[in-house]
Amino acid sequence: MTTPTLDQRIARTIRQDVQSTAGYAIQPSAGMVKLDAMENPFALPPALQRALGERLSRVAINRYPLGKGELASALAQHFEVPSGCKVIVGNGSDELIDLLSVACNVPGATVLAPLPGFVLYEMSARLRGLNFVGVPLTASFELDEAALLAAIERHRPALTYIAYPNNPTGNLFDERSVEKVVAAVGAQEGLVVFDEAYQPFSSRTWMQRMAAHPHVLVMRTLSKFGLAGVRLGYLAGAAALIEQVDKVSPPYNVSSLNAEAALFALEHAEVFAEQASILRAERARLLRELADVHGVTVFPSEANMVLVRVPDSKRAFDGMKARRVLVKHIAGLHPLLANCLRLTVGTPQENTLMIQALKESL
């Protein structure tokens, strides 16, 4: 008998859609000014680094984690989750998206989201066997209200994602259109998930408003808060609904070290608030200065990123990379993003280098 090759085993045992899917790409960044992933560029002050290290040294890492409930309560209190609502935590919002796909995977279920948007909405839906419907934004990256409402009527989605602000475009959608989408999904007995990953930089939130809309969930991450390495996300919504989603959550999905680091960060929230304030001011500076660069079109942003369109995005990306400044080349993600780069807002010094590198690379 001929022994099957590894390729034959993969072809037989791995799903065809998995084989044909590209993995999530992470760019090498060693030695670069890293402005490609919407991270908070500021480290903890040395005194807090020492305090955190001492605190984590006392965590009982020989035991399974038991701190999810304490952390969920602390998050609910700090971020003013409304009465009657509840919070669950996950290993980043990525895991929470997947938990929603698992929990809502009733026969024939559909996930709907505007495009371009966060790629994991579609990736999670398809890998979990749900239908995915993407509705293109307008040329100015606003919701196409008529197309969205028609898609909701036709597909009756179990889950509709509204990134608030949107990734990768950085903008907040027109609120009248958002409200119509929320009402339409509610009438079809579906759920709306507001992905507020960039809440520290945004002027609007649905956190308090969701109390009046029991079919609305709000999902956030502490990555943009300043804890990207901790991998901690949380989902808030009506208590009865959150309890159902929590049933598919692994019992120990958030490590003791991650939970303790998040609790520590909440106790020192003023440090992260000051960092967010600096980044909002730097975002305003980038929007202002880039608007004056010939050949660059700058789009509005309420996140810690700025979307720009240039005459030749590959040339600009390669030129910036050659100058040791790493941004995200997103032109291939969607036709609406032709010749677009996504620039993370960094420290004042990093932003100066980024502006100069972009100018020299056009």
C-alpha cells in the first residue's frame, strides 16, 4: 500500500474553504517605526511597570483562572454599563466575534456587515458555517442606507455588525442611517453588534443607548485602551442575552495574568486617558498637515488611525518602508480602497517621521 503524502492528507482532512483562505497577515516590524496596527504607542511609566510586575508575580499561575467575574464587574462599573445589562469577557474582541458566530448559528443564519470593514466578521461567519452578506459603503465611506435596509429585509440577518468607528476607514457613520439600521434589524428579530474598538478616540457611543434597545450589543477591546498585548475584549448587552452567549465561552478563556493586568489598568485609568488625549491631538495634527500635502486625500477619522488615498499606494508604501516607517497598505482589501494607506496615530515624534516619509515616497 502506498503511503499517502502530506498534501493528500491535507486535501482529505482539511476543509476546502480553509485550504483556499489566506491567513491573517501580520507584517514583520523589527527595527521599524511601527504604525500599521492601531496600537497605543506609549509604554507604561517605569513606576507602574514595576508595580504591575510585582502584582503579577503574586498571581497563582498554578491554578486555573477564576477572575473573569471580577473583571467583568470592574469593566461594567468603569465603563458605565447600564442597569439591566451584563458584561462577558473574551480573549480579545476576536474571540467574542467567534462566540457570537457559534451562539447564533441557527439553521440558515446570516451575518451582515458593511464593507470595507473588519475582516473577522466575515472570516468567523464563514468558518462557523454561517452565510455572510457584505453591503458596500458609498464612495465617501458612509452607509448605503437603501442597500443596507434592502439587505436586512431580504436576508433577515441574525447578526448585523456596525463598526463604530469603522475599520479601516476610521469614520463614524451618519447617525440617522445607523438608527434606521437598528430599527430594521429589530423588526426582523435580529441582533445588532456595535463594535466600539476605538471608543477611547470616538465622540459617540451606544453603550448607554443600548438599554432602550434589547437587541443591541456593544463590543469593545482594551487593545486601543493601551493593552494590545493583554488580549482582552468585552461584550455588553441585555443580561438575558449575554447569559446565552456566555454559555459557549470556554471556562478559562482569559488567563489569570491577563485579567490581573486589566484590573491594574482600570485602577490607573487616568494614565491611559492622558495617552488617549495626546493621540486625539496628534490625530487632529495629522488630519491637518496631511491635507496640505499635494496628491494626498485625507478622510475624516474618529479612531487612532487616518485613511489616506495617494496616486500610487504601492510606491508610497514601499517608499515609507524603505525609510523604516511601517504603515498598512490596504488597497487590495476592497475596490473602494483603491490606492489607500491606513496610518496609525503614533507619538508626536513618530508622526513627524511618518509625515516626512510619506512626502518623500509619493
